[in-house]
Amino acid sequence: MINVDSGSVGTIAITIVTFLAVTIAVVSHLFGPKYDPNEPPVVHSKLPFFGHIVGLLRYGLRYFEVLSTKYPIPIFTLYTFGRRIYIVNSPDLISAVQKDAKNLTFGPFVSWMSPRIFDVGDEAMAAINENTDGTKGMYGLLPEITRGMHNALAPSVSLDWMTKTMLTKLGEYVDPLGASPDGIEIDLFKWVRTAFTVASTEAAYGPKNPFNHKPNLEDDFWDFENDITMIMLGVLPSITARKGYRARIRFTEALNEYFNNNGPETGSDMIKARWAVNVKYNMAKYAGCFEIGDLIGVLVNASPCFFWTLVHIFSRPALLAELRAEIAGIVEETSEATAASGTSRTVRSIPVSKLKEHCPLLLLTYQETLRVQTHNANTRWVKTDTLLADRYFLKADSVIQIPGYPVHMLPSIWGPDAQSFNPHRFIKIEKKKDRGENRVKQHPASFRSFGGGATLCPGRHFATAEICAAAAMFVMRFEVAPVGDGGEWNLPDWAHGKVSSAVPPPAKDVRVKVSTRKGEEGVDWRWGFEGSVSKFDVVG
């Protein structure tokens, strides 16, 4: 028998650890990537080869936020999955990335994601891959669909129609909240998600909206969205993402039925434009599958954004009072005769067209909600070796990630209270000076909620109009108070790992009681749609 004392065991352990550390260092040097001296600084993980993979598995896209907070430098490099990832945190460099759309493009990611998200084969992918990013001119399936969407979703008569349709449908969900004199308890996010899913799809698809006529499609879409990470990985999704995989089959079949039954004839100009391009390129049979991209854009961010907007407003009594005073200035009051009783009733209307000019604090509150709740990461592919801003060498076939949250928290852009919720920070510099406050000029690339450059969100005007108008109605019509927790607002954490959301939903719902404001009993509230209702100034 060999006798080994504790001191020997310690010496052996140290020797083994040292040997492994040296071996890993040598292997990393010999077989790891060779960096150009002008490449952005490299951030190494404590665990060679696998450390960043572990971080991504643990945090999802938030891992880039974690590293950006730990390493507050303009740009740095990670090496993982056998590829460089450049993390950009400087607004100046973000602008440079956005301006070089030819070499730094989103197209390859579309080619990679489309067969996974849409579940389409070679025929559809051939059309998708033809001039994907539009660098050869504005022709091809995706460039023409993108152009049609931007035209339809720009402030115009088309967008006015969508906004009016959405809010009219939303009213069917809002009105019952004021029906009980004792108020009604709801799970706030659950209510918001249902109401916005049906109302927003009504604005897109019109009176033949399948999400209105087949209520189960709402759950199907959100089951798909919940499993989208595993679906995007593409590893046996019919097994690893079974629920979402089957849900996608059901709601895409319903959408194909909509298109085959002439649904676009009474739909929005956006849907008409998408359908026309699909027909032009013989992709009509895939229209229901391609709508997944549209649905993600219309639904995934609007519901959580409206939820967070309401929570931030109603959890701050002073802000709520300011907003009520501001919106009250545009409310129009009339009386209508009630045919059944021969009496009259009071009707109060919020003219949506006046919100932009007369209710700046409402818009600022919405923008501040986006600033503090955005956790997206804009992505680009480096097509060729590129010198960014005449300084940083970016190697071809690498990935660029632009996490939004770190930029939104920069004191140099947003002031010393950047970590706090403060809608007044957006007020123009002249007004700030009147109050003796100082603020640096906002950088044009510092607001990331809607992306930027070639991938700037075409639906930003629609989202702003619908959320601001809906928030104005809640502010003027209801009291919203938390149930439990001693009546105190405790803001929940956001749901991590939601790769399709720029504004993630809450990690847990908030139970609230919604009741009619004192003095508003028996009053009919409506939105007014005179004039253009879609022209809002949007940061970004």
C-alpha cells in the first residue's frame, strides 16, 4: 500500500491544475484565432473555448449587456462558436455601422433564420435569397415587401386607417373594464396581450381577421413565440419545441385560408402590398408562412410596451397627475340623447390627432418606457474585411451585435440619472435651461428601441400612435391599483431569454384592480379620429 499524506495530495493537485492551465494556454495560442492588431480589444472568458458559450446559454442575448456593463469600452471582440463577435457600444460607431449597409448587412441572418422560422423549403428560399438586402437595387421578394411595408406604415391615410381600426377594436376590450361600479380585477399583462393581439391583427387583416374569428389562434401564436428559440436552433424542433411547432402549423393554415378567400381585399394597405409581391413572385402559397415575420413585428413588442407604459404611469402619482392635466386640455365633451329613456348622456372624446401637439409629456413617457425597457440587440454580418470608422478592423464573416440597453444607460448621453425613469429628460434643451438643468445633446444613434439604418422598424409610427392613444384613454378613464402587496406597486423583473422581443414582457404578471375614476361614472369615453391620427414624432 502506498501512503500519501495530505501535503503530498495538495502538491499533486497544484501540479495537475498548473499542468492543465499551461496546456490550455498553449492550445489556445496554437489553435485559437489570430487577431489583426487593429481589431477591437478581445475580451477573453475565464473558461477558454467554452466560457462565452456558457454565458450565452445562461443569459441569452442579455450576455452582451452583461459584458458591455463590465467592459464599458466603445467596441470589443468575443470569440465563440468558432467565430468573432464584435460588440458595439459607442453611438458614433453605431452610426458608422448603420451607414455601411453594403459591407455590414442583415441579409445573411435572414437567409439563416427563414427556413427555421417560416418552415419553408428550397423554392421559397430561392426567392428569399435573391437580392435579400437590396444591395443590387430595389427588386426581389424581400426588398419589394420591405418597400411596400415602409410606404404603408409611414404617416398617411393608410396608417390612419390602421390606427382607427386598431383603436376601435381595442375599445371592445376597454369598455367592459368600466362596467362594474366596484371595479374589476385582471392580470394586467394577460389582458393587454389578448386585447392588443386581436386589435392589432384587426388593423392589419381587416374584417376577415382570422385572429378575431378563431380565438384559439392567439394562444397558438404565443405558444410559437414562446418556443421560438428552440425553433431557431433547428435541432429537431418537432420534438424540442413540440408545442410551438404544432401551433405554427395551425395559425399559418388559418392565414393561408385568409389569403385564399380574398382577405386582403378588405385588409390594410400593408397586407395588400405584401400579398401583391407574393403573387408577383409566385409565392402566394407561402403567404401564411411569411406572415410570421409581420406578426412578430406587429405583436411581440407592442403588448409588453403598453404594459410597461401603464405600470410606469400608474405607479407614479405625480406623473399620473401631470398626464391627466395635460390630456384634459384636449378632451372634447358632448351630450347624446338616449333613445330608450329619453335622457341624455355625457360623451367625452380624446382626439388622437391632437395628442402629438398638445400632449408632449405623454409621448415622452412612452419614449422613456422604451428607453428603460429595451433589451434588444441589433445584428449585422461582416461581408468583407472592413475598416470601421477608419480605425477598427472587422474581419469578414464575423458578427456585429449592438445591444440597446448599455447605450440607453450612458450618462454621457442621458444625464447622471440615466438609470432612473424620468420622462422629462427628453424635453428640449431650452426648456431644461429654464429650470437650471444641464443636459448634453442626444446622439442620433443613441435611441435603439426601433433599431436603425437599413433595419429601422417600419412599424414605429403605428406602435407610437396605438400605445399613446390607448394610454391616454386609461389615464383619463380609470384608476389602476395593484392587488396585494399592501396596495404598493412592485415592478416585476423582465423575462430574460426572449430573443424575438426588443421590449421583453414581465417575468411575472401583475394583478390589478381597474375601476372608473370618481366623477366619470356613466360617462361614455371614445377616441376621436378627425384629421391625421398617425403623425407622431418618434425618437430614432
